[in-house]
Amino acid sequence: MKGAYADIKHIVVDEGQNFRIKHGDWYRKVEELVPISRGIIWVFLDYFQKCQTFVDGLPLLTNQTSTAYLGQVVQNSEKVFDEMNKLIGVIERRSSGDMSIHLTHMHETMTYILSLEGNFYLNHYQAPIMTEVVRHVETLLEEGHSPRDIAVLFSTMVQKRRLSFQSYVRPSFPHDVIKHIDDDVVVMDTIRRFSGQERDIVFLVEPAAHYSQSEIEPSLLLTAYSRARIRLYVLPPDGVISTGNLLKDGLEQTECYLRFKPVSLK
């Protein structure tokens, strides 16, 4: 933010909804670097997938001009998108004011254009959760899938280390963090760090927002779900996931949690 940059003509910002002003007003800095008379500023954002609770620095919706809407879903299979659509509805219903109007418009104009069925699984587990995940990834690789087809995502790196330590087995397959996504490895990283990336098969291991950020948990889950192109496995903690009153289909509701009906990994 404090640097000086010369001769910049255009700026493209991706995942703009998750920017914040911790180190200064980034949007004003962008405007100063690229005057309207000299170049173009493109900001790509998706308010459905806002995964932080801080001030994002973006102009108010009513002050956002020259907008274009991208409403075609082209990267996810039908089964994965069906589950994403449930979360989108929850986020829409929780919004208010101008944001509610915007999200309702986006939801109503959203179209699904692929014809790939795919798979979506919610699963209980008996062994330590990472033991089950490792064994299932190994089975997928034996069936002919490439390591670069698969990602295993966690809520935080602390959670990843804790669950990996508890596992009975260690991965025998090549794996690494998001930095090595272009290599032939199974990516094992966090939901937020994997944002903007995708793989054919994604495992979500105990996905949940921090208790202090429970209001953005539907958006965090949506971000995580949308990372899967074809097949998505969700393994909630001890058979439950703290998503309040988010979903109904295929779930048994308790006071504070939703308990998933067992589904075998396939």
C-alpha cells in the first residue's frame, strides 16, 4: 500500500469481496494508480462468497457503476451445484437492504449450463477422519485418478496439523500445499487459501467457520463446495457440522447443529 508504482495502465482485481482495508484504503489506491482517463479497473467479486467479516473497502452497491453480471455456472457438476444452490438460498435470505436486492437478482438470473451429473457425498466416519480420507484418496489413485485431480481442504492449517497427527496412517501419495498446485500432487490446504482454484474431486474435512465468524459460515461453505468440479465429499466433525438452520434435505436437525444421515464413501 505504501509503494509507488509508475506507468500502470490497467488493474484487474479478483475475489474483491474478500479484500479488506487492514493496511489502508486499497480501492482508493487503485483509483489513484489508474485514472479513468488513462485505463480500466476491473474488479471481479461474488458477494455470495464473502468469507471475512472486515470492511472490504469496496464502493457501496449503489455507487458501483459500469457493472456486468456473470450468471452462468460452468465449472461444477449438477449434483455439486444443487448443494451450492441451497447455500446460495440461505445467504440470500439472510441478507437485507441493497445487498438483498442484489443477491436476489443474481440468484434469479443464475443459470446452469453443464450436463455433467457428478457426485455429492455427506459421510459419517468411524476411524479418525484423516485415516478415512487418506485411505479413500489412495483408492481413487489406484482406480486411475491423478493426484492433480484431487484436493483435501481444511478450515485452518492448525486443524490440518491436528487431524493429521491423530490419523493412524500417513499419506503414501504425493501431496503439498496450494503453492504447488501445478505439480502432480494432491493439494492439502485450507478452504480460503484454495479460493479461486478448483479440482475434479474435493474432500472437505470438518468444514466450519470460527465461532466468532458464524455469520459467514454459509459463504465459507459455498466457497468450499464450489471448488469441486465433479465430485465432492463433505466429512463433518463427528457426523455434525455447525451450520445452524441452513439445510433441510437429507438432514436431521438438532438445536444447534445439523446431523447428517450416514452415506458411505463410494
